[in-house]
Amino acid sequence: MPELSPRRRMLVLAICCMSLLIVSLDNTILNVALPSMRDELDASVAGMQWTVDAYTLVLACLLMLAGSTADRIGRRKVFQAGLVVFTAGSVLCSLAPNLESLVVFRMVQAVGGSMLNPVAMSIITNTFTEPRARARAIGVWGGVVGISMAAGPLIGGLLVDGVGWRSIFWINVPVGLAALLLTWRYVPESRAPRPRRADPVGQLLVMALLGSLTYAIIESDPLYAAVSVLALTGLLLYEPRRREPLIDLRFFRSAPFSGANLIAVFAFAALGGFLFVTTLYLQDVRGLSALDAGLYMLPMAAMTFVCAPLSGRLVGTHGPRLPLLVAGTAMTASGLMFAAFEAEATATGLFTGFVLFGLGFGLVNAPITNTAVSGMPRTQAGVAAAIASTSRQTGQTLGVAVVGAVLAAGVSPSSPTDGFVDASRPAWWVITACGLGILVAGALTSGRWAQQTAQRAAERLEPATEQPLPASR
């Protein structure tokens, strides 16, 4: 990528953030609309799970393919294709006549979305090469997640209450078209000097693993659980034999890289489960409208918005350890409030639980992304960022699947509100465990020993003429 002026770099960052905005908005708006979708389309809890997980599952399956393809044929080209497909998929979702077609069209959306976030992160990584500047840019990137969390429930509530749930997909169209035009005009083309070859067998194994695991959890099918184990075994045996695998398992010899991906799974599993259970509770049990439910969730979104750029600055100046430890503590405390102390019983408890969760989630994103790409050769930046993005989507998929399965086991199919509060207790313990996982993994993979493993892994991965991306302190 050619050297850009500071103003042009900030413009590229803004364009990349637009893609993250529509992808993130789509998730937060959708959660607010779930009860309305359920009523119109006569969906069960499993049906609602699939409207969320069909999207995140396809994203998780295709992100690494999109990242490596962008490194090979051109990042701007793949990014523009993703914007076109995502925007078209949004239009199709707004026209879906039944639950089955909505799930299919959500998968179309996800095909486009898979070409956006990892490719945008690769563009940012190659645009901001200085460690502190990169960490701050990633902090801004994380702040967009906060904006989407703040705006999503409010915009979604207004649209659902005023127009109907189908209108939540319309917002993606003008933003997607504007991002497409700006990308064509201002984002320079870039690609890896030595791109990886395609790995169709590895790609199929990843799809089999994630698809069968999600289906096994949502539908309680042990056969598909066995398929997921076989796919994982095949992946671990096949990938090391390839010269250029889809997933280079040598990345995971770096403790910070492995920790970043594990933390991503925990954090986004907690987020997916948190949004799923609180949205249904606020609208079904408390009887709030979609807009009022969105207002209740505003403290969480506001804290994410405030803390995400702060986390980027902390990572740039002090490294990832502090924000990870605070994030894990805050998210554990939030889940524990609902699991053990019935925080949902009072407005004060809800507010405190939402603030703690937003604080933790706001702090966790920047260290995940920064640690995942730090120390990696620039030629593999797209793949490294895609693996981290895949971990995020995998976590969110599993979070919705597990929490939804727990709720479905405890509520009456004919009356979803019966026993909802009691059925949600195990779900909150799952979210608490995810927060604790962030705390433990953050502590174990951000110390001196972990940095030594990252250095050794970088030496094995780095070609003789290639300098790895410098790590933040």
C-alpha cells in the first residue's frame, strides 16, 4: 500500500469503520426486533436463535477465506464486493415472506459481511504501521461497536414500533452505498506480496466443524456433535501437512495470539447471550415496547462507546494486560449480579448490571485485535485478523446457541414468559463463566512468558526479508 498523508489515513479509517457500523448495527437492531419477528413469523425460541446464528455462523465460516482471498486478489476489490452483497442481502431480508426465507437471506447478508470486517482490519493494519497509531486506530474501530450498540437498540426500537421489523434492514442500504462510493474514490488497492494459496479442504472442514457444532447445540442432536468432533480432528491432522494452510496452527504457539482468540470467543459469547436474554426479558416479561427496551440497554451501549477508544489508548501506552483484567472483572461481576442476586428485579440492579457489562465489553475489543496482529508478518495480517474475527463470530454464535438452548429447556413453548426468569438463571451463569474466562486468559497470556512465546512464534513465521508488525508495549 502506498504511503498516505495523515488526512487520507484518517479517511480510510472512517470508510472502514462504516462497514463495521452496518455489520454491528445489524446485530443490535435485530435483537430488539426478535419478539416482533417471532410474533409475525410464528417462530419458536430455536427459530429466533437461527435468525441470529445463521448470520454469525456463515460469517465465522467464511472470514478466513475472505481475509486470505483479499490478500491474494486485492483488499479493496474484495471489500467493495462485500458491500454490494451485504446491501443486496439486506434488501432481501426486508422482503422475506417467512422464517425460512429470512434465515436464508441472513446467510446472504453474511456472505457479504465476511468480506468486510477482516478485510477492513487488514487495510487498517497496513495503513497504520506505527504501534501506537495502530492501537489508537483500533480503539476508534472498537468505538464504532459502541456507537452501534448505542444507536442500534434506539434506532431499532423506533423503526420496529413505528414502521415494523422489516424496516431495520433498510438502514444498511444508504450506508452501504455511501461506503461503496467512498471506497472506490479514496481507498488504495493493496495485496500481499506473497499471498497464500486457496485451501478448499481446510475451508470445508471449518464449515463442517462450526455448522455441525451450532446445529448440535440448538437442536440438541448428538449426531451433529459427533460430526463436529470428526471435523475438528480432520482439521488438526490436515492443516499442518499443507505448506500454506487456511489456518496456520503455528500462530497458536504464540500465547498472546491464542489468548486473544480465546478471549474473543468468551467475550462475544457473553455478548450474544447477554443481548439475547435481556431483549426477550425486557419485552416479554416486563412488557416493554421495542423502543423502551432499547432505552433500558442504553447504559451498556454508552459505556462501550466511552471505553472502547480509551482501551485503544491504554493498549498503545501500557499494553493489553490492564484493559483485559478490568474487562474480565467487570463482565464477571455483571453476570454474577443477574445469576446470583436477581439484578433484573429492580431498575437499579438492571442499570448497574448493564453498566458493568458495557464497561467490560468496551475495554476488551482493542486488546483482542491488537494482540492478534502484533508480531505477525504484514503478508499474513489479513489471515491473522480474520482468525480473530472468526473467533468473535464463533463466540457470538455459540453464546446465542447455548443461552437459547438453556432458555428453551426451561420455558413453555406455548407461553414463552412462563418460567422465563427461573430458566434464565443458568444462562446468566454461562455469561458469568465467560467473564471469568476473559479474566483468567487475560492474566495468563499477557505477561513476560507470553511475550517470549510470541517472539519465538514470530521468528518461525517471519520470512527472512519480512519484518513483523511491531507489538504494543
